[in-house]
Amino acid sequence: MIAGGDLLPLFLHDEELRLLMNLAAQLVAPGGLFAIDATRMDPALLRDAAGREEWGEDVRWRAADGSEILRDSRLLPDPLGRERVAQLQIRHTLHGEGGYVDEREPFHVRAWSPAEVEGAASAAGLQVVTRLEEDRIRWLLRSTYA
């Protein structure tokens, strides 16, 4: 089973992370694998970046018709002032014929530490067997759930 697409930052509360890990442990067979792939967010950088007005370029690509699409984003402060939580806003800009800007509504993201993720996994009966890369939480966990 794989949890990809930067799923972890969308969980804002400890209980949500515990539920994810418990469900994963129950769904994979004993000895089965659960893979996580998520951007690792540094809480201090998240806090410092939130509230800057400027947009940062995330990715740029060409559409089939040759026009260029730019995806950029910015972090906004959490209206509730929660630690390690910010709002992420994304926009897409199409440069070319019929160009437009699609600015999405902000949504909340949380910076989880590797220790928090590993603690929730361990409590659910999942054991980290592989860690890849430092800028992402890209782990393979083995189920010990019975």
C-alpha cells in the first residue's frame, strides 16, 4: 500500500495521523509493506515562510498545444495561529493563446517531524525498514500487526 502525493501534510491533528497508521497496519498483511512519500517540511521554515506575499515557482511545463503552464505557490499564516500549521495556496498560469490564471483557495498543511511519523507508525505496529532522501519522508514500513 502506498501513501503518496504529499498526503501527510494534509493531516492536521495527531489523531488523524494515528488513524492513518492504524488503518494502514490493518490493511496490509502481517509482514506486508506500507510506503510513504511526502515532502518533509521544516516547522521553522514553514513558520518563517508563511505570510510572505510573493509567490514561488514550483514547476513549469508545456501543454500539448505548446503553451506554457506555470504552477507556483505561497504559504499564508494559519488563521488560528496553530504551531507547525500554515495555509498553502496554489495557482496555475497558462501562458499562450487563451491564457488564464487559476488561483486556488488556500488549504491547511502541517509540518510533521520524522519522529512524530515514526512514533505513530510504531504505535500502530508498523516498523520503518527503509528511509530514502533527507528532504522527503520517503519510507517503507513493514507491518507487524496481527
